[in-house]
Amino acid sequence: MDIRSYDMGDIDIAWCPGCGNFGILKALEGALTEMKIEPEGLVMVSGIGQAAKIPHYMKCNTFNGLHGRALPAAVAIKAANPGLVVVAESGDGDMYGEGGNHFLATIRRNPDITNVVHNNMVYGLTKGQASPTSQRGFVTPVQIGGVILEPFNPIAVAVALDASFVARAFIDDVDMTKEIIKKALSHRGYALVDILQPCVSFNKTNTYKWFKDHTYYLEGSYNPGDRVRAFEKAIHSTKFPLGVIYTNPKKATFEGGLNVYAEDSTPVTRRERNLKKLQQFIDKKRKP
Ligand SMILES: Cc1ncc(C[n+]2csc(CCOP(=O)(O)OP(=O)(O)O)c2C)c(N)n1
Ligand code: SF4
Ligand SMILES: [Mg+2]
């Protein structure tokens, strides 16, 4: 299997030249290819936005949900067919703003899915309004005096909720981003990969240079199993740490705890439908 397995051929890609989304697509496809994950066994789930277009550019199973609604669909797909590799992927606005409550609920449920977030600190698709991760003072056509709120910190929130895998990457380094995505895909349980991604058209503040000046790689001796240390790293205010920040591999998965798999591990999508039994169940419910 090679990287062309995901190739859609000669299609138009509606991202601006220089956008960090291209690097993320390359890193993701590279990770999937090196891990020999076949397109038939993969489902890419997204919401709405520039980042959320990523499944459109990959030859695999896809589900494009409403704005902010990628995660519940991804959790349901994994629960219905646990043998699939499920990746929920969207932007910072989609995942942390419109989909914010699903972000919290999904971390608590711990389904075995990978959640990739393209964090450009802006609403790119709708041309440059502030997103939850926009930095204080960021000026936009709507926030003309600059953003007055502190940015949402997805890494700190994920560690606080004991998410089972929390990582951050910067797409200037495609190879390192690929390696981090591979670790997330190998992890059993919910895995967050927040990728810092410049939007070259609508965010002239958080540029490639700005991210370079405001990031650093975690040292080799760093232990991602230490939750308190991970939280300290997450709330570091001047520079963002890159790498695997926190892991808790001991957490049980959501689908693993479902009653429906207690005695039979056959995915519910593969089971024979017992219509007679279903009718009996409906009739019983209808009885006064
Ligand atoms: C319910 C709803 N509200 C608002 C919108 C408009 N809208 C579409 S994309 C978007 C923001 C996307 O931002 P982000 O998720 O950061 O993705 P990016 O375009 O930056 O990659 C908004 C507000 C919508 N489509 N649906
Ligand atoms: S608007 Fe920004 S995020 Fe969207 S494709 Fe262009 S550079 Fe990328
Ligand atoms: Mg965005």
C-alpha cells in the first residue's frame, strides 16, 4: 500500500496556496499509509469549515456532519462498527466552539477514535472572525477593537478531563506531525491531536513565524504519564509545547463498555436483523 491509496486524482482543492491544511493532509495520509490502514477500513468524519473539507480530498469512507457535530457521529460510527478506524477532523471553531460540548462529552466517553483539530486560531471559511482559540487582542472585521477574552485552552481542558491521549503539533514540521498522528492512531481510546496551522489569508497575526517563535518541542525525558506535570505544560502561557503531552492508557473505551457487546463482539452492523424480535419489543412498548 502506498500514499496513492488515498489519492482522489485530479480534483480541485479549495484551500489557499500556502495554507497549513495541505501539510496536515500530507501528514495524515503519510501516517495512515505507514500504518497500513486501508481506505476501506477508515472513516473520516468532519463538520463544517476549511479544515472540515479534508475528507473531501481523501479516497475513503466519509461522513460530513453539521457544524460542530463531527464528534457524536464519529462516536456512533465507532460504537456501531468497532473494527473501523475512525478519525474526527475539523477546525478550532467547529470542534471547540460550535462543537464544544461534544468535545467535553467525547473526552469523558473515551471512544477509540482520533480527533485531529486544525487550530488556525480563526474562522477561516467565513473569512476571519475570531474563534475560541483566537488570542487576546486579535483584530478582525467583527472584533474591531480586538478580542477581549482569554483563548480557550483545549490541551488544559483535555488534561483536566483526563483525556486518554493529548498531543499538539505544528504543521511547519510535517514529518513530526505525521509521527504524532501515528502515535494517536496507535493509541486505544480517545486521542486529541491539536495541530497549529497558519491561515495565510485571514490570520495575519499567527503566522508561520509567530508559531515558530511561540512553540518548543518537549524534551526527550518528558514523561506524558504525569498528569500534574502535563497540566503545568498545558497552561504554560508564553510558548506552546509540541509532542505527546499526556496519556492515560488505562481508561476503558466507550464501545468496550456497551451492553450490546457484553456477550457478543460482532459489530451491530454485521448482525442479522431479527425483525420478529424487534416487532415484539415495539408491541410490548405500545401496551398501555
Ligand atoms: C450552525 C452554523 N453556524 C455558523 C455557520 C457558519 N460557519 C461555517 S464554517 C464556520 C467557522 C469554521 O471555523 P473553523 O472550524 O475554525 O474552520 P476553518 O475554516 O478555520 O478551518 C462558521 C462559523 C454554520 N455553517 N452553521
Ligand atoms: S482561508 Fe485560511 S484556512 Fe482557509 S484555505 Fe485559506 S489559508 Fe487555509
Ligand atoms: Mg479555524
